[in-house]
Amino acid sequence: MRGRIISKSNKIKIFILISIILLITNVLFADSVKIKRTSFDETEYIFSSQLYDYEWISLNHFLKTFGDEFDIDYDNWIIKSVVKDKKITFYGGSAFYKVDGKLYHLPAPIERVGNGLYIPFAEFVRILKIHFYNKIEYNKEIDTYILSPAEYSLGIIKVNELRNGTMIQIMADKAFRKEYCKIWNTGNWLYFTVLGASIDIDKTKKKYSRGDVREIDAIQTKESVQLSFKFRNNISNYDFDVNEKSNTISINVRKAKALVPNVVENNKDIRSKWLIDTIVLDAGHGGKDPGTSYGRLKEKDIVLDIVLKLGELLEKYLDVKIVYTRKTDKFIPLWKRTQMANASNGKLFVSVHVNAIENSAATFGTETYLLAPRGTKKAIDIAAVENSVIRLEENQGRYKDMLSPQQYILATMAQREFMKESQELAKLVETQYSGRLKQSKSRGLRQASFIVLIGASMPCILTEVGFITNKNERINLARSSYRSKIALSLYYAIKKFKIEQDKKITGSG
Ligand SMILES: [Zn+2]
């Protein structure tokens, strides 16, 4: 009985399907969408069709014309193509597509019509935009869609007003070359162009009622983005740098005169963005880098245990988000740790380490470090041990730039904004240690050029919880209960810091 009913309804279904296909294919080849690339003269005609009141476009045809590779499996209706070095796969009859192995979902399945796969035009535009950064705009006069192959997409623009100038940071979606940028000024306007970039104009345009930067304007042309920054006063002393590792452009505008009356006001503005809701915990070393060690006791294991204990406490009692640079015994390059901190929008960065000293078994105690402004050779030497992990990293060249005077000044300029906060936290940490770690002693606050702290745009400290080279301290560090005490000290210090900071922000409203 079941068989007869199904075969009847199947017949009807097949009939309807054939009629639809005939109808569609008829309309289909009469229609096309004109697409022109900004960098090419020819206009391409891509098959399109009106289906269910929408305009649909032929994926086969588009990918054959604009993709670098094209392959279709007619048995399974799978199209594979490569566009801008990304592998993209579409499945006929399915609402899923894949880009570089990752699965994405469409609101409606891709239709199989005739010999091709069709996708709603609006969805097609969205895919181009989100995966390939292409911009596609309709030009009414020539009835053509203009596809601009913007190479880079510029995102958030951060204006940091500093005591001695202004640092403007522009985040890009990928690294690009400095040669693509141009900077110049007239009077109090600073202009900056990036070739081959695109930007969301509406989100970029801004006006400020206070501070040195009063306005940000953006113009998108076919080939570039032009950003204009209006300053309160005329400017003359500026430069810019492109950090290829963090895909960030930093424009540095220095003040002619030293002090500005409304520094306090500006700082308040900046601080209001810093409610402490995300804390980044960095267990030093890991994986092939054991840190300092004594027998089987390794720094990487001690600090990971402390950090995990600390994270648990913070999460449980402070209701903050914790970001760990590592939760396992894994090697993480130094640059990546700060990058992770910045990317996660961290408001506090705490790096935990164990100290060691040669030929001085008697030395013991805790030390908490801030990032030192560039200067004394001594400060750099102190950090040499922790920085020496770089030799284990594959791409060592990246630090050459980081430690070049220019980059360092830029990085510490950003960090200087949080120097006071970092110092407060460091003080609280050392006070807690003194109170709780009876067998240790606080060796106080110090400054050094730890690479792991460079470039973190948030208050950050590096704490050395004791000397593995001291017998008593070593025995203590090997004990879980002692490590809990350290975690508890850090927890109370952070708690106190957070309460004070948040009060400053919300209280001064
Ligand atoms: Zn270390």
C-alpha cells in the first residue's frame, strides 16, 4: 500500500520538477549579471536567473570566470574552486559551503538548475565580502556590478592620547607592506592613505569634543582608503610604522610643547574603557622551554600550576573572564602571548615566573616587574634571561624590529598609559606576598625590558615567585600548598586592584 501511494506522489513530484526546470532554464539563459573588476577593463556577463522572486547567480559561471581553479563533480553536484588562495566548496541542494575546511551556513540551499548551481545574489555578495574582502557595488549608469578586489580590510581605529603626543592605531585584517601607505599633512589635518584597502566608512567617521584628535574622516576610493585626522592644533612632527606581526599601523604624532593642561581629563576618558572584566594569565615558558630548573623541578610546571589555581579563584569569586596564554605544557612564543592578550581585549596581564641566580644560593624572595622605559643597559640585561627563550623560537627575526629603538618607544608609549596602574598592581602583589609567604621575602618592585610585556595595551606585570636556586624556596615551590598560597596572594592583589580601579571608573562617572 505504501509503495503505490509513494509512486503516485513521486510521479506528480517529478512532473512538477520537470516543469520547474524547463521554466527556469528558459528564463535562465536569457538573464545575466554584468560584473566588472576595477583592475580590469572587460566586463563579464555572469548567468543569473529570477527564482522565487529573487535574483540568483550561477556559481559555476562566476567561479570559472573569476576563480583561479574550478572543478565540478556532476555526480554529487560539488563545486570546488580557489579564490584568492582560499579553497571554497559548494554543494548542490545543500545550505552548507566550505571555505578553507571550515563549514558555513546559508539561509537557503543552493539550487541545482540545468548544468549549474545557483545561489541568491544577496548571499553571493555576502560571501565575497566576508571571505574575500571584495567589495561589490552596483553602478546604475552602466547597469554593472563593480567588484573591487580590496586586498586589506581596515578595522578598528584606536586613538591613544598620551602625555607627549598621540598614537593612532589602525588594525588591519592581515599584514601588509609599509610601501602601501602614505602620510602627509596640511595645517592641523593629517592624511593617511592605504593602497588596496577597504574600510567601513560609517563606522570609521567620528567626532570628538575633547582631546587632541577632534575628527576622523574616511574616504573609500576604488584603489585605496584615505583617512583624515583633524587635530586641535597644527602638527608637524609625525611618522608611522607598520607592525607586520600584529597587522597594526601606528601613527605617532608628537607634541611640540611638553605638557598639556588637560592630561588628566584625557586619561579619565581612556580609563573609562578599562573596567576590569577580562584578565589574561600567562604561565611563563612551556613545552620545549622548561624555564629555569633544578633536577626534575621545572619553572614551567610550577608556574602553570599557580596560574591554573589563580584562574580558578578569579573565575569563581570575581566574576571575570580569564584568558590563559597556555593551560597545558605547550610552547608559546613570547610575541604570541601579548598578541593573545590584546586580541582577547584583556584588561590586565599577569605573567608568572620563577627566578634563578648563579653562584648565590642564599638569594631568595619575590620580585615583581614593570616594563622599563628604554634606557639603561642594566634593565635590558636583567630581562635577558627571560627573553633568552627567543632562541627556541622559529622566527627570531621578528624581535629585531620589536627591540629596535623606534618600535620600543612606540610600544612603551602605549604601555606608559598604564604605567601607574601596573605599578599599583605590582605593589599590591608584593604586599600580599609579604603577608602570606612567611618563609619568603619581598624584594620589591623592579623594572626591566621583558619582551612578554612589550606591546600589551593594558596594565601588565611580570612576577617572579621565588628562587629555584635557593634550597628552602625550592622545597616550598615544589609543594602544592605553597603554590596555592602564591595563587591566593595574587588573587587578593588582583581583587583589591580591580575594586579600586573599577571604583575610579564608575565613581568618577
Ligand atoms: Zn621565567
